Amino acid sequence: YLRNKFPPASPEAIFQPDTAQPDFLGASQLVQFDIAETHAVVQVDLDQDRARLMTPMMSFISAPPTMYVWCAHRQSSIVYPRDIAGYKLGAQARPPPDFVYQRFNQTVSGVELTLQLEFTPLEVFFQGDPNFPVNPYDEVRF
């Protein structure tokens, strides 16, 4: 969730989330845990349009964007954590996709610059992900 303003109130709200809710960011696939005290990496697929709206949890420059997470067990009647604050999770930047430099809509593989001469700016085009960067935290500088 983008904010913890309208947290899920029951496990059903987690297993079948209201994706139209404006704070909904994404959900994971169901994860089976057969042994107590075990752990696993859980991938959460984020709605990329809403991921743009994620804000940092801290005020320093390049602070990671924050999302709020809740989880539930299918056999339980409670949501964890039980308070409305949720678990505050800082997201990590994703690596940029492959890219090419272009000038005049032509791919450029090399540039020779000379002093005091103007040149046409190069544009960067990300391949395979036209929406990258989605979040300012994903910003790429050249």
C-alpha cells in the first residue's frame, strides 16, 4: 500500500485485495510454509502506475521509497501486524534495463567531442521497459 490510511482489516482483504483502492500497490503470490520459523523471499509485483507515487520514508536525498505491508495466514482471522501502521518497507531500486543512445532517431555507438562546438544532444532509450524510470528513486544519470 502507498499509505497506511486504509489498511486491510481481514485476511480476505489480503487474499482478494481491492485493486481499485487508490493506495493498493501490489500483491504477492501465495507462499506455502510447511515448517515453523522458516523464511522465504517473497516477490511483490507492483502496479507501475501507482509505484510512481511512492514517497521516501526518510528525508535524506535518495532515500528509498516506502510502502506498507500486511500479511495473513489463510487459517487465521487476524492480519499481521495487527495495528493500522503496518510494516513499513523501504523498496530497493531496480537495475535499469538495457539502453541505447540515439541522435536524430539513429542509434549511436560512439561520439567524438571537440571543444567549443555545439552538438546535438544524445537521448537515452530504455529497451524492453518504456516506462523506466518509474519512480524518482530509479533515476539514472549519465
